[in-house]
Amino acid sequence: MKRKLVIAVTALNAIDSPGPGVAVIRAIRECDDFESRIIGLSYEALEPGLYMHDLVDKTYQIPYPSGGTESLLTRLQYIHEQENLDLIIPGFDAEMFNFIKLRDKLWQLGISTFLPELNQFEARDKIKLFDFGQKHGFLVPQDKILYELRELKKMADNMEFPIVVKGKFYDAVIAYSYDQAEKAFHKTMAKWGLPIILQEFIKGTEINIAALGDGEGKAISIIPMRKLYITDKGKAWAGITIEDDKLVELARKFIEATKWRGGCELEVMLTDDGKPYIMEVNPRFPAWIYLTAAAGQNQPASLVKMAMGEKVEPFNEYEVGKIFIRYAWDLITNIKEFQMISGNGEL
Amino acid sequence: MRIRKNIAVSEEGFLFNPATGDSFSTNGIGSEIIRMLKQDKSTHEITDEICRGYDVDRLLFERDLDEFTALLKDYSILE
């Protein structure tokens, strides 16, 4: 008889700039090696994933990351009493810190996670990425971390355009003049706070790599994907798995150097002369993670197995030319369900 | 001139470059030329064969073939 696991998943916002939660669940559901009861953890009542009852069995709202670890732990304890959770898979950058901090306490409660160490998590932070690249010999664009507008103004005469203005968690704007850079600074600061990252613009082809590390330096799975269609927010709306040993090697080296535990996404810019620049490292599965399962390397299911203590052998093959095309779908629900989640925090 | 080893070519002349994710479709003549390139035929042999099979000015075809192969190189289809 197969073991039934109770798995909680966050990031159910399957919107135009989606979180990976729904794709993670879809991949887990496809794995025949275990049965699962999926618990959705949501921040907002209109995250589409919580109304997808064929994927999510039950949803609980959790406090925003800004509420800190104590309120999150209290809520998770309550959910655990109801559901007897085996595993939590977080999927938002902004919540990772809290979940990593709570890892040991969750373990004591009997809840597993499969997350990077805090130092691994912090080393790849956008504001430290350049140093990280220098240390491990990765190509990373030059950057400058700005804590106030005055610093940007000081640089005005020496700036080379275009330049990329990035928020500490999300959003990136390409600025072609100082005025545009200042406007982007204000807009990004209003949304994500300080610091703002000013990054060298690298021209090339955008490649994303989904990778899964075992925490001991071994890459269990690496799938490179080229975006075929990009939304105005820079998100892939369609993409294709590609075969490039250089990219696979880059991800393998990253996992080996960091001893990364869990899923991650490397955002790479491949220049016309073939140099792969790491533009960003996201410390969680990407929204297109289901493509890894479709291409023959089910990363979410492998993470579940490793989190449950199973030894997983590295994959060594995947299907090249597998394409995903995202689509929008009007999911219909009723006011009762909306009331349950927004009023009671459960659905 | 050789088609790169990893390039997938369908019978209909649809090309897929697995290293970049790029795909291209060609017309019938393009497809024939690619088939001949895959057989390691030289441009001279390709020109001979096409000119035998079609009513085409040799000089004009040579120029078109040059352009076509330059495009294939540009797209990293040819080595």
C-alpha cells in the first residue's frame, strides 16, 4: 500500500505573474509512488489555486511574511493539529526566510521541509549576487546596491545606459536614461522598499534553469528552459526545454558550490558569444516547474521523496523540445466559498 | 558545409535547434536543399541537382543558395 502524505503548499496565486504552487501540486499529483492530501496555504482570498478542488483538498490562510515567524508558527501549529502535516513546500521568495528560520521547530512538530540553509539562502540574495559570483567563479553582472536616492544622483554623470533597476524581491525595469532610472527607483522602492539594485544590462537570450539539490552538493535534476513568449512583466508565458551542456554544467556547479538543498531557479542571460551570466537565483521552484515533470524529471515529487528521507538518484535524461504554454482560465466559484476563506480563513 | 549534428529536421523541412529552442520551417525547395546538406552534398552538387530537376537559371540559383546557406549559418543550423 502506498503511503499517504499530507503536503502543504504555498504560492497558489496562479495569476499573470504566477507563484509555483499550483504547478508544484500538479507535478506531485502525477507521481504514482505515493498518495497525497494537499493542503493549500494562502495569503489572499482570491488566489486561484485555493478554488481548484481537484488539486487542493483544503486551504488555510496564513499570516503575511511581514508578521514574522511567531504568528506563522502559531498558525501552522493550528493547521498541523487539524491536518497532521508531513511536509511544507513554500514557494514565495518573501516567505522563505521565515520558513527557513522555523525549520527546526517544524521538525520538532513532525513537519518536514526541504529548504536551503540560511547562509545558502542569503549568499544568493540579489544584493550579494556579485560577491557570490566572484567567490565561486560565476559570471554575474556588475551591480550597485542603493540605500537612498542621493546615491543614484551621485552616479548620474557616470552611468551607462541601458541599466537595470531591480527591487529586492521582485520586479526589474530597464532604464534608458537617468530620468527613467530615477522613476524606476521611486516606483520599485514604493513597492518593495529599500535597497534598490542597479545592475549592468547584459544583452542576450534569456534562459531559465530549474534545479533541485540534495543539500550535499549533488544536483538531482537540472532542466534548462528558453522562454518563447514573455509577458510585459518579463514572465515566461511559453517556454521550451533545450539541450545545452554548458547550462547544465553551470547549474551543477552552482548546486555543488552552494550545497543547495531544495528547488531553485537560475535566471541566466546567454550572450551572443555564448557566455552564461547568472542574473538571479530564485530560492524556490519557478512557476513553470511542471515542465520538469513533463520532460521526465519530476522535481517537486523528487523533493517530496527526499524530504521524507528517501534517497533519490540524480536524473540523467530529459526530453528536449518539450513546450509549455500558459493559459488563462476563468474559474467559477460562489460567494459561499469566498466567504469561507475570507471570513473563516479556511476552505 | 554541414548541418549541425544536434539539429532535428523533419521530412517536411521543419528544423529544431535543441540548443537554442529555435524552430524554423522552410518551403519545399528549402526542405530539399536541407535534405541534400544532410547527405553532405556540396553546393556544387546541390546546384546541379536542383537545376536538373527545375527550370531555373543556374546563376540565379547559386546566388539564392548562397543567401540561404548564409541564413542557416546565422541561425546556427550549419556548422
